[in-house]
Amino acid sequence: MTRTLRLAGTKALAMATLTVLALAACSSPSGPRGVTSEEADRLSEVFFTNFDNEGAHFVLNAAPTPGTAMVIEGEVDFVEAQGYAVVSATGSDAPVHGVIFSEAVVLENMPQLVDLAATAGQQPFTWVARPFDSTAYQLDSLLGVLLGLSVQQRENPLLLEQAGVQWLREDAVNGVAVDVFEFSPQVRLWVETGGTRLLRFEGNSSTLDRPIVIDLSEPGPVTLPLVEEADVVQVADVQDLYDAVRSGA
């Protein structure tokens, strides 16, 4: 059975969330300090724990480019590297309201495209299918970060210590106590206190102007929605209309 999605919010919510996180990250009364051997051992299991749990509910808030915002909320299957979500965005991804994705193919629900295609005499459809391309689409780039939060085996804890990973502070995510670890100024992990479950991933660009925050909850198996072949059109069959909708023309 697929889970019911809860839309995370709008541009204002996304930017407010990212601002609060940035402010919280500046306050560190007990750190930073290098991780202990016990903490490095926990961290070595974090991404494998995501894989071992099979999947999770996620809420992703991001500013893909300066001045834009995107909220993606849905379910991710870390074993099969796929998932589905609702989308709220500004910029070129604004026409996308829903997505079913894997590392190979992305199905987008774009009501504006559906309506425009209907007026042009195109057979009715619900989803437009295109190849996954993290270099061409901001949406795919963010989903790629999400799918990257899983590995099939634990990391080497000694390498984490040698890499200078830092413990920053104690905190909480949705009422769950966590330790916040910093891998670099661009990457922080919020890990359940005493455990290996990742509750929040915090990332950014090298220029620190493209923040992304991913909250994970409800670990467990995920089943993608069933999609009828008749409800899908290939992007090549509606390319001109698709490009027009994405460009805002």
C-alpha cells in the first residue's frame, strides 16, 4: 500500500525553514570538536542504515538557484533507488506538481502541459516520461542528493576520524534528540542520539548560496503507485509543448 503524502508547503515555508536552520547552525555552545571513535563508528553506519531500513518518508526543502525555492515531499525506496513525491517550486520546475522517479526515468505530473496538449489534439495523459538528468534539471539534481543518502555497506570509521569530521552540538528534529555532525561547511548530518538513524541531511553549494535540507522519518518499505501505460506520454512526443511550459512561454 502506498502512503499518503503531506505537502510540505510553499516558497515562504521553504525559505523560512532554511533560514531557521542556518541560524541554529551558528549556535554551538558545546562544540565543535573532533568525533570520538564511538561517534565515528555510529557515523559509519548512517547511510547503510537508510539502505537497511529500505525506505523512508522525506521532506526536501531547497533553494536550487539563488532566488528560487523548491519543496518536495514523498517516499523514497533506498534499495531500488526510486520514489514518488508532490512538488511545489518556483522557477523552471514550477509547472511540476508530482513526480515518480528512479535513477533512469522521471515521470512528471504537469497539469498545464496536460491541458495544453489536450487543446492541441494530443491523446489524454497524466504523466510525461523523460530520462533522469541531474545536469539539465534542478529537480533531478535534488532527487540525486536524496538517493545518495544510502549505501550498501558501512563506511570505514577510521577514515571519518582522519577526515576531520566534527561533532557540533546536541539538538532535536521533530522531538527526537540528535547529535549534529559536520563533514564540511557544506555538509551536516543530524543523527539520532546514541543510534545510527539519519533524521536530517543539510547540504549546500561551495558558495553556500544553494542550501538543501532533507528530513527523513517513518523508515520502512515503500511501494510506488501503479501507473497505467496509457496514462504516460514520452517527452519526445510532446517536446515543443513541454519546453514551452517549462520556459513559461
